[in-house]
Amino acid sequence: MWTVRGTRTGTILAAVATTVTALLCGCSTDGPQSHDAAESQPVAASAAGKSGVQLWAENCSRCHYARPPQSFSETQWEVIVHHMRLRADLTGQEARTIAAFLKAG
Amino acid sequence: MNRSVCWTVLLLVALCASARADAPAPTTQDYVSREEYERLKRDQESLRNELNALRRDRADTGAQVSPASQPTAEGPLDDLQRQLDELRDQVHRGLPGTEHFLLAGDASIGFASQRKNGSTFNATFSPLFLWEPTDRLLFEAAFDVSGTTDPNANSSTDVNLTIADVSYLMNDYLAVGGGVFIVPFGQYHNHFDPPWINKLPDDPLVFSDGGLAPNSQTGIFGRGAIPIGPTKLTYDAYVVNAPNLITRDPAAAGSLAFPAFTNQNGNFAIGGRLGFLPFPELEIGYSIEEGRVSPSNFADVHALLQAADAHYVKDVPFLSGRIDLRAEWVWSNVDRAIYDRRGTLGFGPLALTNYRDGGYLQASYRPLMVNNRILRNLEFVARYDRLRSPLRAPGGNHEQRWTIGVDYWLTPSAVLKAAYEFDQKKSGPDQNAFLVQLGLGL
């Protein structure tokens, strides 16, 4: 049974709940597009006007040396980018743009 | 066509006529009588009919033979082709890269020579399983496999589950999930931990076993990122089984044990991280986790963990290379409690507020823009890290290390590392160490 004890916990929990609720309600209109939909977008389509190669270099190379697009198949890149979207806190648009670049390579 | 028929008929007539000519001559007359003419005419007509019948038969036979014979000859071929196609599809489906399932992970092989501890080889293997059944859904599972040998020479294999979660993409800015996951407390465990990403052979003290920061915990989470103009805000929030307060171990009482796969005390912790990227090269973050951690038969004890982190990566043409600066600091406060109240465990009664802190600063440089290939693959690393805990606490110490290292990058995900560590402890002998490691990303 979950019991929240102490004002510290309650305050943090309230802040977290408020944030998550706001995101759930406010941002739920932009659902993730399918791989097909993502593929239909040009590789140069961008998040904040950035190309796929630029986002790939900025986001992947921040933590590790990025593997070239030829390292994996298109399907594998889809799975990897999905995984890295969570791990590296990418937006959906950033993930789609990076995936399109990697798959085009 | 008609012309050839005529010629054929004429030829036959000629042949017949010659046959007739070769035949014994009529004994009575040398000319053809009306009766003979009529007979020849009938014979010609009869031959013409036979020839036409023969042609029709041939035509009919040709038309009938093909469809009749094909089912017997090509039927098995069609069946064989179908089976071949099915087999090809099955083989194709089994080929790497054609399914939304991926086996990744990392591995390392190392050598450590540490003062007061001797020298040893070591190895780890950490497979990571990823399965994406739909565009929104992702299953992840990972575990660390390693071997240890205790002071009594007993060897054992350690298998530690680090990830077993499922996540769902709600929209472009939010993902939710649950299970056993690497909590985003600071950046190290979430980003830099794998041996092909970590630029030194070992972990900073604060993120190593017995450190202050949680690694994997069990619960639910929400995470995502929100672009704000040219900047970006990242956020993570989670509720997990709270870490367990160690109360009876004379060497670790007052410390927290991670992870808690099952909740035995009804204690939960909540936490999260806010990150901000004012520009792509820099990320700064603040993390917090709070919860009740005491066992059920113990006083009410809460723990508050906080962390601040910063990470800067930049290609600098002036230096012909890339610089990477990382800094993280963790504060861990466990409320005051009395351990071994009756003195039966041999270290109490001990009243202790376990306030600990530690972190690391790391700088690395790789001359990525020089022409020499060998030089381009080298990376030079320096790190300072420390961990302070109350000296009167069980296992308490003040330890700090200076580490210098050099890496050689074989590929973007394979690196050979060598480092020397200068160690200083307030309590106990300093343990300088020479470390070598091959880190591989799979």
C-alpha cells in the first residue's frame, strides 16, 4: 500500500503529477507517426529547422561516437532510434528526422 | 497456304499419275478413258480429303497436347516454385535486420592492478534485448553477467537484471512506461555507463557499486522533451520501490541498497530529473529522489537524494579536435536514526544522520581533425572524483582519486583504454591502480 509520508514527499509528488498531467492533456494531439509516415517525410525535414545529419551529430555524438548509417539495416535503425528516443530524451520529430537520415544512408 | 495446298495436290496427282504411268500399260488403249478419268478424279478428291483431315488432326493434336500435358509436367513445378517462395520468405524473415527485434548491448575485458588488492583480469557481458512490436511500443531487457572470486577463492557468476521494462509513446513529447529501468538520476548511469561510452576503465566512486546514486529501480515513469525555440527542456519523472535502508550490517549500516525489485516495506520513492539544453553542445540537469526507506520494524526514516550535472561537447577547430567535459555531483541524506540500539550487532548504539556527497569532473580531448590516423584515434582523459561519508558511520570514509588515461578508438564502438589512478583515503590505505580495458558496443 502506497502511503506518502511527510510534506516533502507530498510536494514532490504533487509537482510530478501536475507536470505529467499537463503533458498528457496538453500534448496528446500530436501522436507519433508511423514508420511509413516518417519515411514519407523528406530526410531534410527537421526539428527546429535542423537536418537529419545535424540532429544525428548533435544528439548521438553528445554521449558517444556515432555509428555510421551503414552499420544497421533500416528496421534495426527504427528499433535503435526508438530506444534512443527514450534514453536520450529526444522529441518525436527529432527521432523521426534522425531515423529518416540513418535509413536513407 | 492455298498455294502450297495446290502444289501439294498437284504433286500427289503427279505422283499418282506417274505411278499409274509406271503401272503396266493398258493392254487395250494408250489414252485415258472417261471411266479412268473419273476414277482419278475421285482418288484425287479422296487424297485431298485425307490430307485436310490429317492437317486438322495435327492442328487439333497440337492444341490439345499442350494443355493436356502442362498440368502433368508444370503442375509440380508450380508447386515447387510456391514452396521455394515460401522458404525464401521464411529465410528472409529470419535474417538479421528484417524484424523489429534487436540484440545489442556491450562487453568488456579488463585488467586491474591495484595496491593492496593485487592484479586480476576481469570481464563483463551485458546483452540488451529490444523489441518494437508497434511504432509506439518498446520492450527492453538487459542484464549484466560477470564473475567474481571472494577472498576464500570461491568463484561465482553474477547475473544482475538491469532493465526489464515496457514503454509507450503517448505523443511527440511524452513516453510512459514501467518495469525495471535505469532511473534518470544524473546522467552517468543513463548515458555514460557502458564500457564503450565511458572513457575510463572504471566508474566514478559516486556511481560505482556502493556509491550514492541509484542505477536500476522498479516502478513506473514518464519522460520526454519539449523544444523551446532553439533550446530544449528534457524531463523525467518516476515512482519506484524505495531503496532499502541497511540497518544491521556493521560495514554499511545507514547506507541505501539499490535496487529493490520487490517492495517489502510498503515504501515508495518518487523522483525525476529536469534537463536543459540552451544550445546543443551543453546539457545541464538537476535530479531528485525522495522516499521512506526504513524497514517495517525500524523508526521512520526518509532519504533525499539530489544531483546536479553538466555536460559539454564541442568540436574545436582551433584545437583540431573534440573536447568533452562532464561534471556530476550527488548529495545523499538519510534522516537521523539509531542503529544497533541494543548493541547486539557490535557497533551500536549509533545515532547517525548519514549525509554523504560525491561526484566527478572529467575532461577529455581527441584530435579528430588531424590527418594522422593513429593520432586521430587517440583520446586523452583526466578525471577527478571523490566520495565523502561520515567517518563515524559504518564504512565511512573520505576518498578522492585523480585518474589519467589514454584511449585508442578501434571503431566508434570499440575502444582500448589504459589509465592510472592516484587514490587518497582518509581511512585505510591508498589504493593506486593501473587499469586496462577493452570496451565493446554490440
